[in-house]
Amino acid sequence: MCDVYRGLFNLEEHRHQAGDVTETVPFQSWTYKDFEVTSAKIVEAYQKEFELKQRLVEVIAHVPDRNLLMFCTAGWLHEPYVSGETQLLLEALVTETGLK
């Protein structure tokens, strides 16, 4: 996803360098660069969360006691890598693209 938006950003830069000033506005106020940076942060957070959950799935069946099982459950439910900032960025992205 980030590569697609990075490509769109590069295309937009190329259009401006070539003197094409017509605007295609997929966002309400963001530039392509803003969208690329925001989506990269969101993807990074959810990638880390996915890796954590993959690891929890691998070890959950081998947990020897209830305390460790509760720890694994808390790690799954809490989503430590998806912070309030990530959720705010996602909300802003959805609003900016007009999907909300």
C-alpha cells in the first residue's frame, strides 16, 4: 500500500515538473506525501501487531500455567502496538479520503 502511494507521490511530482498544473484531488487537504507518511506509520504499527499475534498463536498451546495464559490473552486484547496515535492517524486518513 505504501509503495502505491509513494508511486502516486512521485507521479504527482513528475506532473508538476513537466508543467502540468491540473489537479486531481483524491484528498480533501492532504498532499500525496502526507498520505504516504501517514499510511506508512499505520502499516508499521499493524505489522508489529500482526507479528506479535503470530508469536502468541505459536506459544499459546504450550503455556504451562494460568498466569502466563492470562498474560498472552492481555497481549492479544490490548494491542500494544496500535497506540492512540495510530488510531487517530487511521481516523484522519479515512476522513481525509472521504470514506467517512
